[in-house]
Amino acid sequence: MQIQYKPKRNLLQTILHVELLQGMALTLRTLFSKPITRQYPEERPDVQLGFRGQHALVRDEETGASKCVACMRCVTVCPSRCIRIRFHEDEDTSARVVDSYDIEALRCVYCGFCEEVCPVNALILTEVFEYSGFQREDIFFDQEALLDNWDKFAESKGGKIGSYVNPFWRPRGMNADKLTAAKRIDVPDEWTIEGQVVGKNFKAKGTE
Ligand code: SF4
Ligand code: SF4
């Protein structure tokens, strides 16, 4: 089999430098065609359904607090291990109470697993794509910042929007037994407190 890297050219093509003329013709055509470059930020793109942007904790309209029930599913499923939650159990009701909720968004890969597994739609990836910072801390969202993100997102949508469910999320969530992330999880000590549930197979140091 013969591999030919250069197309055959006849004498006329060689003399006239046809490729050069073709290139110039293309340049000339493009010169008078309508530009397709988006002049961002003056021209803003439409955010498509299913877009996964800035994280937010949905604020319960009745209580004004986060809807998170500290089930720890998002922590367990996150492949980037960028979610940290601390909670305690209420002495009277035994219900979990969130003490702190942090997302180190710089490590996030925007897979959307966290919002998919959340049973109460407390955590969402909004349609907000414009956020940056001059310091690492600017992209580290604590609970207050995440609720603030929700408020701003809700405002951009015209005020109170209740819960936000993206139609591209999986309605039934994911089967935790199928998650390899839960088996891979290796939680740093500073992310754990006594009795904390941080991952399916996680065991605190010194325990069986
Ligand atoms: S989108 Fe994915 S990587 Fe980002 S916080 Fe959620 S689960 Fe973690
Ligand atoms: S999955 Fe939802 S309810 Fe559970 S800890 Fe995460 S944000 Fe909170």
C-alpha cells in the first residue's frame, strides 16, 4: 500500500501557487462575512437547560434556613471530596442539625452528583456561571455564602422561586450501592468529628 502525503499537483498548479490563491480567497470571503465571535460580556450567552454552575443551598421559605438535613449523601458521592458538613444531633428530637456546610468550589468538577443524590433538593448547581475571585477563599463557599448564592439566584429568577429542580437531574437520584466514590473516599482528619458520618466505608482512626 502506498501512502501519499502530498496531493499530486500538475505543472500549472505549481506555477500559479493555487493553494496560496485558495487561502487568499478564503480570507477575502471571511472579511465580508458576519462575525460569529460573541462579544462577551456585552453579548451574553443563553444558559442551556441542565447547565451546572455556582453552588447554592436552597433557603426554606418558611424557616429562612437551609433545607439540608445533614444526610451526608452529597459528601459521600462527591468525587472531588470538596464538600464538608458538620452536624450534631438535637437532644430532644435526635434530628441532625447542620453546624457548618462548606464547599471548596475550586476543586469541584461540576458533575452534579451532589444535587442528584440530595433527597430534599437542598443543594443545587445554579445557572450562574460568572463568578471569580482574586483569592482562593473567594471561591470557598460556607453555609452563609451558599445561602447568599441562592438568594441572588432566586432574585435573578424574579424573587421567591420555592425549590428549584433542574429537569435534567435524575428524578430518582442515584443508587448509593453503585457508587464507587463512596468506596474511594478518604476524609482528612480535620474534616471529621467524633461520630460523624462521612462516607460509606469511612472509619475514624482507632475504630474497627
Ligand atoms: S458537582 Fe460533583 S464535584 Fe462538585 S461538589 Fe457536587 S458532587 Fe462534588
Ligand atoms: S444530600 Fe442534601 S440534605 Fe443531604 S447533606 Fe447534602 S445537601 Fe444536605
